[in-house]
Amino acid sequence: MEKIKSINFKSLKNTFNEMSNEKGMLGLALIKELEFMRKTLTKLKKEISDDGVVTEMSQGKYSIDRANPALTQYNSMIKNYQSTVKQINDLLPKDSIDNYDDFDNDEL
């Protein structure tokens, strides 16, 4: 299977709209989730870049260093994102896969 470099959501939606079957409806639902995850991942990535991977947490009179909670959320969501990309890829008609590049994107 070929990798997809950039997501053209509009083109993907058109492809699934043309399918007019359960796979098409499922594909459209997955695209909505993927769009949400992309926006959330972008926000989390900015938060991690701004605050670092380790943050300070106050514990009464002292503080401790801990992993940035945004990093934990990011790591969990990126796995779900990748799984959703695979699900969408699996639903695409075989002849349309060549029309997309690679889901890897600098925005994330």
C-alpha cells in the first residue's frame, strides 16, 4: 500500500460521497473524526513546543518535574490518528489510492 503524504479532506470527502453505500458513510464519519484529531494534535503539539516535554507541578511547599500532560495526550491521540488513517485508506477504492500522497504533514 502506498503512503499518503498530505490529506486533501475535500477530495477524500468527494470520493466517499460518490460511493453512496455504507463504506462511503463510514468513510465520511471517519474523516470528520480525523479532522478533529488533526486540529487537536496541532494544538497539543504547540502546547508541547511552548511548555516543553517536562513541566513543573506544585506539591504544597515544593514542586516536582513531571511529563507534560499534553505529551501524554498527544502520544495517545497520534496512535488513534494513525489507526483512523489506516481505516480510511482501507475503505478507499483501490483505483483512488494513487490520487493521494502521504498523510504525513508538517502541521502535526
